Amino acid sequence: MTELVSLGLFVLLSLACHGPLSPFLPATFEPILLLYGQRYAPVLVALLGGFTSVAAEYPNYYLYRRLLSCDSLSRVMRSNAAGPVTALFGQHPFLAIWTCAWSPLPDWSARILAAHSQYPVRQYLSAFLLGRIPKFWLIAQVGFYWMPGKWTVASIVAASTLLTFVGVLRRRLRAGTRADSRFAAL
């Protein structure tokens, strides 16, 4: 019974980490994969995590389609982080989504592009699934062999979160500096 509860918790964490709030939860799921990879077969962790994360992508797709009327999303897509994905998506959309699913590139950019272009939802979900299963397996496998302690995993989460916030602050300060210089030039 405790195994089912533990796997149920993993499913809930997968849904939370890949749901609509996922852009605000950077690198949250990787430490979870490390921990669950220690306890369960990495292939089970990868398959369960992959299918659960794709289940979360289904409502994400439609939510992002509704949000696309906001001007702030077009600004996000012009960011440096989304630039390479946008260029690749123009030529090979499936490849762009698949690449975002397994790599450190931001998967939110693939979500926005797919929703904006009304890319077929089945192909969108397939690309995410085909990219996430190997990525999740690799991370769970690292957890299986490395066996990091809870404090190590907590440190990884804290460092990742700190780096993300520093990056966001840095971009905002740069944008503020550019706006100030434009204002001074008037």
C-alpha cells in the first residue's frame, strides 16, 4: 500500500511540475526524478513521469491558446531563451517540441509556439512524450547510481531556484537600464 501511495504522490508531483505553473517552477522535477530513481526502477519512473507530464500538457496546450491574446506572451517569445526554439519551430515544429522536451531549452516556448500556430495536439503531445521519457529515464538512472542524499537534492533545488531568480532579476534590470537610457535620450 505504501508503494501505491508513493507512486500516487509521484503522479501528483508530476502533474504539478508540468501543469500551468511549470514556467514558475524551474528544475523542480529533476530532483524528484533523482529521488524516485533511487527507490523504483528508472524505466518505471520515466514511463510514469512521461505519461503523467504529457497528461498535464493537454490542458496546457489549450490554456496557452487562450492566453495568446495577451501582449506579454509575444514579448516572451522574442526573448533570447525562446529565439532558437522559434527559429527551429518555423522549419520543423515536431523537432522543436521534441528538442525542448529532452533538453534544457525552455519547454514553455514550445508550448506557446504550438498553441499559437494551432499545431495538432496529438503531434504536440507525441513530441513531448518522445522527448521526456528518455530524459526522465536518464535522470532517474543517475539517481539510481548516484543515490544523492535529501540535503544534496534540496541544495540542487535551492541553487536552481536561486539561479533562475537571479537571471530574471538581471533581465529586468537590463530592461530597466535600456528604458532609462531611451528616456534620457528624449
